[in-house]
Amino acid sequence: MITDTIKQILTKALAALDIADPEIHLEHPTELSHGDYATNVAMRYARELQMNPRELAEKIIGQVDLDSVDQITSVDIAGPGFINFHLSDSFYQTARSQVDADFGKVDFLTGKKVLVEHSSSNLFKPFHIGHLMNNAIGESVYRLMQFTEATTVAIAYPSDVSLGIGKAVWSFLQKETDSLDSLNTTSEKLAFLGDCYVDGTAAYKENEDTQKEIRKITQDIYNQTPGTVWDAYEIGKKINLDYVLEMTERLGSEFAGFIFESEAGKRGIQIVREHIGDVFQESNGAVIFDGESRGLHTRVFINSEGNPTYESKDLGLIQLKFEQYQPDISVIVTDHEQSEYFKVMLTAAGEINQDWKDKTVHLTHGRMQFKGKKMSSRLGNVPLAIDMLDTVREEVLERLTDEQKKDETLIDQIAIGALKFAIIRVQAGKNINFDPDTSLSFEGDSGPYLQYTHARCRSIIAKAGVETIEPSLGQPVNDVDRLLYRFPEVITQAVTEYAPHHVANYLLELARAFNSWYGNNQIIVAGDESGTAARVQLVQAVATTVKNGLWVLGIDAPEKM
């Protein structure tokens, strides 16, 4: 890689100045005109050599022999002592010609197994916008890992047993299970079960007798006790699980398997009880982890009724994941409000098996606001994912031509692309405000803008194909070239930091540069076969890069728009 070449040049130059094994950091200048790579190495070692940083930068440049490196044309100094490297036209042209279907893939996780857990919904609490956010980030991390040549597996961890589910089943039984038969659509049935969750939660707060009934129902579900409770539970579980599978498939996700909370809970109780005295301790009939003595929060792992808490279930989940999949890296994606919880749970896990902690990566996402209104599932006002998609689809239809409105697949691709991109482009953990006016723009910083850029490229390529134009290396270097070659670097950074927003922002920068170049150049020119071929090659490279980048983000790249 060119970065290795630059580091070797700098290492050799610094060695001549008596600096051995230097730490060298390279970055891209903000402005393309300032060069392709910059380093602050002169400022880093100026004090050690008792020099002014700019003076040291000049001495370093004086040691650089560019005659033996045809990939670099010049080196200069900027500001207080930054050293900028400018790459050669031949480097860009060669890089452009090497863009193929696998462009962007890196191999530094070859031979490793990566497990990504995402889209873990609560059954009896329909798949809502929070789950859609989790899916967008989890799926993009999963696909990023696939671009590293790692063996990558995605699973989900549905919550199928909890006091919350007991509340929903209680309400379901009050309304009578036969009432579901009068509902015709999945959406109606999901809304009904969602109301059960809300009504059961409210009833639990208001009446002690109801609390006792709901706790008994919850216990029957834990014990899988045959009867009306179990029958109602099974009906609701199937409706919700089928819906989760339908929604995640529509969003472009597939799972190697599920580990259910009920299964993890049984294993969790076993693990906790085996470690009472060394990791956990009994307290007032419950079993706790003394987090306070470790600088964390103390949490209950088995409650006074003998049931596993979420902490214990997650502990069982970790063991099951490592038994079934043997991951080198195990990624979990959750809401950011679970950050402190996971610190405690993973600390406890590490005291049982250090690999469980060391190999687990916890990623978080924020909450979504829709046109500025914050939504909370506990108040029952978070839209279902299907309703959110339908709303965005309606917004999409307003922006399409009559002919485009006939293409249901295209409408879905744009709607899902807009939602996913709005989520992914924001750094993980931060809240998001989804505004259709900006998120659906074909000319702004949005998913549809990138999809439209790809479709524009494919249209040009199709026209060139009719005229049997073959690509060549003759196209003069421009800002598009200065960005294209960076894609594998961006993938590497995104994988290393578990941060797909780097890919999203890179694609926007590339698309802006391409559309600016396109607006100022005629691509196919009669009588100029050589120039046309060279320009088409650049268009092909952009199309491939945008398509690969969108795939990583879990977004389709339509051929026509």
C-alpha cells in the first residue's frame, strides 16, 4: 500500500536524523489541493531534536529521495510543520484501473470468526423504529466484517420470557385470545398485541392483585406450564417472531440462528449458581454481583423468586454463543442506555471466563426523533417499523415520476435506503433526527442521493456499451481520482473502529466530487473515442465503489432511478 511506502520514506529520513523506530501517523488533508497524505511527525519529534518543527520538516524533506519512488511527485511543508505528500498521475490512473467487483475488500481478519448479534427484539412488543435502528447498524457492521475476509455470522437474541411479556399475556387473556381471529392483517394483530403490552404495564402499576396474577403468569411462562397461559403465549410469540423475520428480511438481513432469552436464562442461572462465593453472593434471597466493590453498580443476577434477571440471561447468552460459534470477536449492538449495564455484566463474565469479556465488543446506537419528536416505547408511542417504512414510502412517492411509481421494488429500495443512511451516517451512540425533506433528497447528503449517483453512472455506462467503448487509462487526473483509491483505507478504519459512518461519509464525498466533475464534462464525445473511453472508465470505477459502499451499509444500489 502507498501508506507503507510513505512510512518507509519517513522512517529512513528520521533514522538519518538519529530517530529510530518513529511513530508515524498519516492522514488526508481536509482540502484535496493540499496533498494526498499529511503527517505531523516533524512536530512530534521537534522537541526531542531541539529544533523548530518547520526546520525539522525541511531537514526530513531534504532526506527524501523521490527519484526512486514513482508514486509520489512532490513533498512540501504546510502550516507549523505538517509534511504533505502529493501522489503521481500514474498512481491514480493505475488505482482507477484496479477498481473491480471486490474493490474495498481487505484481508487483515482472514481466518478469524466474527459473530454479530443484532435486531434482538422483545416479543409481544412489536418490531419498532428502535429495532430498525439496531438492524441498520448491526447489519452494516456484519457486512463490514465480511469485507475483511473473516468468517462472519449474524444471530439475533429475541426476548421471549420476562415480566413485560407476562403483563402482555395477562392483558391478552383479559381480552380473550379469540379476539385475534377477528383481525385480518398482521399489522392489526401486532397493534393488538402492542396494546396488550401497554395495557398490561398500566394495570400492573395500579393494582396489587393484578401484580400477583401477572407474576404467576410470568412464572408459568418460565416453567412452560401447559394451559391457557402457555397457549396464549405461544400464539403471541409466533405472530411476533414471524413479523420479525419478515421485517429483517425486507431490510436485507439474514440470521444463522436465534438464541432465545428463555434458553439463555436457564443457562445463566446455572452459571451464576456455580459461582456463588467467588463471583456472586447471596443477598436477601437473591443472588447479586457486587459491582460497587469493583467501581461499578451492584446488580441482581437471580431475583428473590429464583428467576434469572436480564444480567443472568446475558451471561447465559455469552456462554451459548461461544459454545455454538467459537468467535474470535463477538459484537453486540444495543441502545446506548445499556452502556453502564453492559460494563457490569461483562465484568462479571470476565471473572468467569476472561475470553468472554476480551472477545466481546459492545456497540451502541442512540434514539431516533421523527421531525423532532422524541418517541418512547414505554409510552406506547414508538411507531412500528412497518408504519415508519410506509410513511417514508409515501414521502418517496411524492418525489417520483409516474413511471417510477409503478416500480414497487424501487420505492422500497429508496425508502429503506433513506432510513438506513440517516441512521448509519451518524456516529454510533448519538441521537438522530429523521427529516424526510433532507433524508429523501436526490441532491443532498442522503441515501437516495448516493443511489441516484450510482444509477446515473450505470446509465452512462449503458450508453457507452452500446457504442462499444472500451475503458483506457488516458483520463486526466481529477478530484474523483483523488478520492477513489481511499476506499480500502476507509473500510479498514471503519472495521477497526466498528464505525460504518466512516463509509457513509466517504461515499458522500466521492459522490459530490463525481457529480461536480460530471456537471463540468461531457462524458461521451463523438469522434473522441480515446477520451470517451478514459472518462467511461472513471464512471465505471465510481459506480463500482458506490455500489460496494452501499452494500456494506446494507443499502441497495438501483440500476435505474
